[in-house]
Amino acid sequence: MKIFKLGWQLFKNNYETVLQPTFARTFINDGLAALTAAKQIVGFEGDTERIAIRYKSQTDRFYTKRLILPPNTNFEFEKVKFFFEILLKSPIVINEPFIKLKERKTREGIVICPGAGIFKRSWESQKFLDLIKLILQHTKQPVYLTGGYGDIKTGDFLKNNLPPGSVNNLIGCTSLPELIELIGSAALVIANETSAIHIAAATKTNTICILGGGHFGRFAPYPEYMDLKPLCLYEKMDCYHCNWICSFKTREDEPYPCISAISVQKVWSSVLPLLSNIVTT
């Protein structure tokens, strides 16, 4: 019902032009664009990752113009940049994500985001617990847990199995602007491949990303030419680029094998050098 109400509101606004820059199109996104009844509706030719071929062949007709992505353009930032360069008929000089925050002489705190939106794409809670214990042994920096409401159970598990007061559990307690401010002022962020990683990249915060293979290269790792990009840790498997349609049978309470294959020691080996570079005020 909410979708229909939104569609009706879009229709009443009488738009002249509608831009739909999502490359992995969906039936709902295409439908909302069509409901505007705009004279021009511009989108990507796209793929069939999130929409069945039989539906895409129909929703293709909703668009007055569908842009063809150049070959070997895989990173999502570059796709969107291409979209607007074509529409504006001018190069865009922005070469990496950027969020401007007030300048700080020092950064403090370690932000850990144990969730990933979908449980099976998340590193195991026990591994995060083991990692946090190692961190607490090597730094006096404050440790913050962040995430959405779906991560509350994980946050409670971590807090209840750590010394009282050793971490600040902010899971489910921060707005998006507050999360951006927290990450932008932090010395280090450790997370699964989720929004926190991209916020950290945009705020130039040192970041370690625990990365699986479902969308490998699409959202992470970042291209080499980008500055202070997340350090992505992964165990390459032949089944990478599966779009999270995993070919392995796993229990409901297990992450995908490409996630669980990443050891605590592998992550810790990358965290420790970064901890030693944190200036304690």
C-alpha cells in the first residue's frame, strides 16, 4: 500500500524528467520511475542481478533512454559517475567519495560494526569478540560498537562477554548523521562490507573491511587510484562474483564460507600495525 501511495504522489508531481541511476535495476524501482509518467525517464540498460529477464524486457520500455555502461566498469562509484557525466555532457572531477567534516588534529576511538544487513554476510560474533579482546590488550583507545536494530543481539553478546565498561555499545542508538560524525572522528573502523566502510572511506578514516565474494569488486575493494581506501581482507575463492547466490550448503546460523574463511589472526595482523600508529592524547 505504501508503494502505491508513493507512486500516486510521484504521478501528481508532474515531473518533466526522472533519473534512475541504479545499475542493478529492480521491478519496484523501474515501476516507480514509470508511475511518474515523466516525458523523459533515463536509466541504465542494467543487468538481471535483481530483476528477472522476463520482467526486465517489459520494464525496459518504461525508459526513454537507457545508458550502456562502458566495458570493465565494475565499481559502483564509477558507474554513477559515468551516468551523470553522460547526462551533464561534461567530465566530473570528483574521483572518490568525500564527506566534508570539521578538521581535527587527532582522531580517537575504534569503531567496530559487527553487522552487515544480512546475517550470512557477517563475520562470526565470536571472531569479533576474540578480535576486540586483542584490541583491548593493546590500546587504551575507546571502542565503540555501532549498527542497526538488527545487530542488537550481536552487540549484547559482545558487551556481555567483555569486561564491564570496556566497550561503548551504540548499536541501534545512532542516527545517520551521528554515525558519520563518529566514524569521521575515529582513528580506526573495523567492519563487514557495509555502509560504515563507505562512510569511513568518504571521511578519510583508516578502515579494515572483512570482505566476502558475492559482490567482489562492485563495492569493494576500492580501485587502486583512490586515496586512503579501506584495507580489504578476504580469502579468494573460485565462486567469487556469485551475487550472494551461494553454491555451498550452510546452516542458518553460519555465515557464507567466503566470510567464515577469514581468520581472526588474519584480521589482527592488519589491525595491530594500525593500532601502533594511533596517537594517544
